[in-house]
Amino acid sequence: MVRLTQNVEAAFEVETSYSDPADSSLTHIGLLDTFDPRAVAMNITPVPSIGQSTDAHHAAGPIDVTLPLKVACQGTGWKQLLGRAIGATDLDDGGGGTTLVPHKLTNSVSSLAILAKETGVGYTLATGVVPNEVTLEADFTTGGYMTVDAACTAFYSQDSAANDLDFSNDDGLLIDNYSDVTFPSAPTDEPLLPSDLTISYAKTSDLESSLNIDGPAGSYIEIGERYIKTYLTDGTLDTDVTAGGAVTAVGVIDMTNAAADKLEDLDALFGTSSGAGKDGWTVTNNTNDSLSVNLLKGIYSTDTARTISGVNTAVTTGVLPQTFDNLKTVALKIANNNTSIPGKVTRGDGSPAVTKWLQNANVGRGKSDITLDLTMTAENEDLYDIYAAGGVIPLIRLDLGTSGSIALTNGTITSFSRPLTGGGEVVDSVSIKFRGAGDIKDYSSLAISADWTL
């Protein structure tokens, strides 16, 4: 039988513990472009023997599993890959919440189990799949789908010898059993096209003194693409910030809720003058109808009264005052520089149990770099002027319509080129890195924030 790529599908399950899925559900990952759950390498050390023309012995090193995975922006698989590269934040901060969002960069890895199905052949399971470097790509010149390209590591990869979904029957390292789970159907929605993407931005001249806020002693607030989180000095969410409506969990405010979507709403929501009962908080009353979601993303001390900048716009769509027009290519890259931690692992239902030396026995989260690369037909000198002056772009939003949005904060243009080609249009190539806003804690974690649920 000839092996054909169109006979291969993949599904995923979110792991609450690294490399250990619950075996309870599967979600189709969408259209595959690049995929290999069997990319397994073993570090072999040759042991020479005098007088031999070849090495007489090979010493086996740790098993290294990588999983290249590129999918169309269809269904929810791409959101999981991109969102978990940012990080899964539990909105209630209690560790047992049900609402996980890519609210900010985190210091912990977030993993998936990925199950491959090849018609007429069988199944392969890779657990502990961690997105290391993930790129959201759109090419306006070809008309193809938008894609997410993820370079992942994995704990281990194993085939189902019985050609079913029960991997515990095979006396292997993995003991996962999906036999009671139906392999899901592919998403029916069309993948996103580059034309579904709008990229808007604000210049420093578009900023205003948007939010004047004063909190309890030692307090601080965290502003993401969708949520504001209010903290007390001990790092716990403020239990006084609770009243339902826009307050979706203790200390957490949903800025897309009608009771908080404009800055003028926040006095009634926060302020003691309204009798809302949020002790220790004061928000200056104003009639500013700018959108709350256009506050600069970051972590700010509210120990004393302070002013937080936002974008001077009342556009209800959330589109910022400037747009990147005539785009050719877009690539948003999250590079996490994760660290593999090798170790000996013993698992399995066999007798005796199976022991393997794995390169990715655990994974440590590395330093994240957020880069937006754009090519576009040149229109004016705006970007070059920012680059030449060493300035910043305070806020950039990638808007995917009903599929969500991504905010990038305080971008520095690290490279700018505008080569001339005789008889052709002038094309700008721009690379931008981001560092978040604020003055306390790990405020650079808000360099990127997305608004969907994981």
C-alpha cells in the first residue's frame, strides 16, 4: 500500500501534568501541513576497540523526541499551540480553575498529548508535547491558509501494536488508554485566510492618560488583552473586587463585558463612590469612552495613585488608529528557548516495568522572545521615523475577528530595510520585538497577550 499524507490525521488532549494525559477526551487538531510524531533520535556514543575497523560497541544515550507540527488555522488546534506557547494562565489563580487563557507569558511549560491516526496503518501517541518555537504565518501574496508552525519537543512516542487506542496493552513505556474515546471528526469550518487578519497599531502620539487608579497599600494590577487582575500586597487576588457581571472571578475583570468595556465604566465598577464595595480602590470619575481593552498591557503598582496610558480611540471594533496596509507577509514568532532535562523514567504495566532514558524527561521554560516580522508595500515614513528615532510602538493588535485577538506591547523596531527594484513597488521589511509595560513584578510577561480560552 502506498502511504499518503491525506490518510494521516491528528488529535490532541491537554495534559494537566506533563507527559501524563487523562485519556478522557480528544479534539481534532485540524488540517495538517507538516507532522511527524515519530521523529525519534538516540544519542549513540561509539566505543572503539583497538585493531577493529569499526567501533565494536555503541553506548545508547537519552532518547530525544521532537515533533514538527504545522497546521492550518482551523478549529481550535492552532489556538492551543499558539496559546500554550504564550502560557496557560488560570484566571482564579487558585490552581483549580476552569478558565485558562493565554493572558501573559508564564514561567511553566504547558503540554499536550497528540495522537496520530493513519488510515489502514494504526495509531501513534506522543505525550508531553511542548511548543518551543511557534510561528503564526500569513502570506497575502499566495492566497493560502493562515498557519501555525510549531517546533515541539515530546516526552516519548509510542505506536499501538494492537492497532487500537489502548496503549497499555503493549508492554511499552506509555500506559495510556483511549479505547473509550472516539477519534474526533475534522473541523467543518473553513481555515482562516490572510484576508481574515487585520493588524492595527498605535503611535505614541495616539496615547492618552486613560486610567487614573489608586488601590490598597501594596496593591498592583495586571492588564492583559481581555482581563484586568487586581492583586493585594501578598500576591493574592483581591477578594473585595467581586460583584458579578464584569467581575468574572474574584479579583478578575472582563474588559469585554458591557459594564467595563469603556474607561468611563471603571469608576462605577471600581470606585468606592459608586458603593460597589471594592474597598480601598478609587478610580477618578471621567467621561472617557475609549475602549478599556486599549490600555497598554502590563503590570502596574497601585500602591499610590497612578495614571496608566491607553490609546485615544472610541472605535467599537477595537481597531487601533493606524493600520498596516498592503501587507505581503506576516510572521508572529514566540521563541521560548525551553531547556530539556534528561532523566531515567520507569513506567509501564509490563512485568517488569519499562525503564527508558529520555532527553525530555522534563522540560524547563526558557526566556521568551516575541518577534513580529512584516513585509508590505511602503506607504509613508511613519515606521522608518520610529526606527530612526529609537522609539517604540506602544500597542499592536492582530485581530482575527470572531477567532480572537492578540495584543503586542511596547515594540522596538530592530531592523528596517527598503530595497529598491527597478520597475517594481517599494517594499518595507520590518522586524519588531516587544517588552510589555509597567513597573512591578514580571511586567515584561505582558509583551504578548491573547483573548481566547484554552
